[in-house]
Amino acid sequence: MNEKNLLKGYELLGIAAVGAILILSILISGCVEDSKTTTVEEGNQVGVYYIGKLQNGTIFDQSKEGNPLTFIVGSGQMIKGFEEAVIGMKENETKNVTLDPEKAYGERDLNKVKKIPKVSVESIFIDNVPLGDFKQIIGKDPVINKTYTIQRIPWPVKVVEIKNTTVKLKHEPVSGTVINIGFGKVTTVTTNETNLTLTSNPVVGTRLNTQSGVAVVSDVDNKDITLDYNHPMAGKTLNFEIKLVEIKKFDKPDVEVFVMAYCPYGTQIEKGIIPVHELLKDKANISIRFVQYTMHGKNEIDENTKQYCIQKEQQDKYWGYLACFLEKGDSANCLNKTNIDKNKLQSCINEADKEFSISSDLASGAQYPRYRVNEGIAMKYGVQGSPTFVINGAQVNANRDSESLKNAICNAFPQKKRPAECNQTLSSTPPSPGFGFSGTGTNSGATCG
């Protein structure tokens, strides 16, 4: 287990600024109560060092010196017993606690053990690809019998048929190619005239991210692969030594959502965050940022830069533009619809290209070109893919529906300053990945990257 396992999601929560009474006490006495006498309350952001042990004394997890675990007390980021343990602690205090499964990772659930087939057979053809989607991904019109490289498909695809509005493609792998579909490079591809056959032979113990969450390969036989979605510590009694080293306070949440403009899971969280922004307005600072590399071609790079510039220089129009763009991905129409000053936008794009070496990075030929616009803060926060949700400088694992995102942000307000809008209920239905506001998705945690 590592730090990410211990956390249910990183969130940061602020505490009210120093009030008039404290200011008055400074004027009278000339001093302030030492911060080390402050005790942790629900809503505080804290930093702790910890050592986790099983009942037999085996260490299963621990923090690293110089890198304390940071979380917001009461936000649900941590397992229940861990959060409860730090309440009332003072800075530099150490506490030892024993947590039964109920207050740790729960009991094991056999319903979370699933089997999937070891061999998968799929069509070698990709039928009815919308012509507009092809142009958007490839950046040019299709040519019959020409092969193209598409990011995230590990072999070329050939155009075998063009109709008025759709394209038919054919996978062109070399039979016997070994690829990684999530288990590591252990899946062999074989082909015939009509089908692709994928045969996987993962190593027991391999961890992987799936649309249903994180799973561990617990068994492999001739027919099936068994995936266990239980947490590795489920059903265990755990002992923790906790040292509190920091109590931090914030007045207003700074929220940064890192995406790639054409990542379907990035657009999913953007559709979830728009109603939250409309609800909270300037009560929280909510911004869209961009991951430090791209995966979906030149169109994505251009759109990232376009949105960066709209936020920078025409902020009052940005959220309307984003909502329009997420409907169909029609940037040109959305620029007109939201009255974006195109001359001002193009000037900013040109300046950004020079400042961040955007064109030269694209021309480098890298499979996933570097994208430097928000690279500094993305690296600082440990951003690895799209989407990544950050509150007050720390990653937060929140579901992508509007209600979950709202709650994550509202938990970052000082309790006494939490706005009334936080009491309003938003949709708890996950938006669908990709463009369009119809349909629903899942809160799977899937990402690009």
C-alpha cells in the first residue's frame, strides 16, 4: 500500500482568517498564542508522518521523511479511523491507534472479485467512423487504401471505404505483436481476414486501472483472468503511529482542473465542473489548466492554447465558450457565439507559441508532444494525466459528477465561512465522456495518460 492507497483522495481545506478578537489580543498583549498549541479540528488541512503496521508488526506502509502526507480532516479523503485519530492533536504530537476493519478498509467483499476472458476476439474493421471525427483526429481528409497512425492505437490503420459521412478503417497490426492493454506488455495479437484475437497472460499480483476502479490480478488460468477489486488491506486490523507536523489554514479554495482538450475523460470532468462554477462563482477560484503533454494531435494543442488565452485575456467569456465547445467540439462556431475577440485571441496565441515553444515541441515528432503552458505547476502538483483535480495545491480524487465536485470544493472552505451555496444539491449523475451533454458515464477514474 502506498500514500495514494491510504488517501481516498487528496483535498485541501482552509480555515478562517485571523479574526478581530485575535487582532485585538495582539494589540493588547503584543503576542499571539503559539501555533503549536492549536489543536486539529474538522476542516483543518494537516500534514502527518505515519507508519502503518499489521497485527504481526509487519510494516505495510509509511510516509517518507521530508514528504508528509497532507489531507483535510473530515473531508473523507482518509479512512475513517485515521481522520478521527488526528482530531484534537497538536503540532509535533505523536499518537498510536489501532483500527479495526470497519474504521479502516472494511471487510472483504466476494462480489468485488470478477473474472474476465483471457482471450478476446474483435473485428479487424472499425465501421462507421464519422468523417468529421476522422478529420479531427488525423488533421486531413481520408484517402482510400492509405494507412494512418492514430495515437493510442499501437499499429497503423488503413482506410478501406469512404462514404458521404463515414469512413471504414482496418487494423493493420503485424500478427504476433505483443502489446500492453493494461496488464503490462503481455498481450499477443493475432489476425485473420476478419478478426483480431488478443490473448493476455498477466502476472498474478499486477495492479491495473479499469473503468470499475483499481484491481489486482489474483489468478490466471487457461480460460479466465481473475480481478480482485477489494483493497489489499480489506478485512485487516491496522496499527498506525501518527506524528502531526503541520496545521494549515486557507480562506478560499483554489481549484485547478488539469485536462487535455480532446481527452474524453477531461471533457467529462469539465462538464461536471461547469455547474459548480455557475453555483459558486467567485466564492471559489476555479480554473482549467492543461497537462504538460498532449495525446490527441495538433487539434488538441491548438485548442489547449486557445482556451489558455481566452482564460488569460477574456476570462468573462471563457465558461460560456467552454460549455459551447463541450457540446460538439466546434470551436469556430463557439468563438462566434460567445463574441470572442479573435484578433486579441490570435495575438495571445502567437505570443504563447513563442513563450512556450509550442510549434517547435509539436515539430519534434514525439509521440506525445511536450506542452509547456502550465508545465511548471503541473509538475509541482505531480500531474500525470487528464483529468487531474487539484485543490489548494494538492491532488484530490473526487467523482466527476457535479455534486461530488461541489462537495470536494466546499469541504475546502473554513467551516465558518462555507457559503450557503454549498447546501444546494447538484446532479449526482456522472456526465458522459467526450463531447455532448446527453447520456451518462461512470465515476471510474479513467484517464488519458
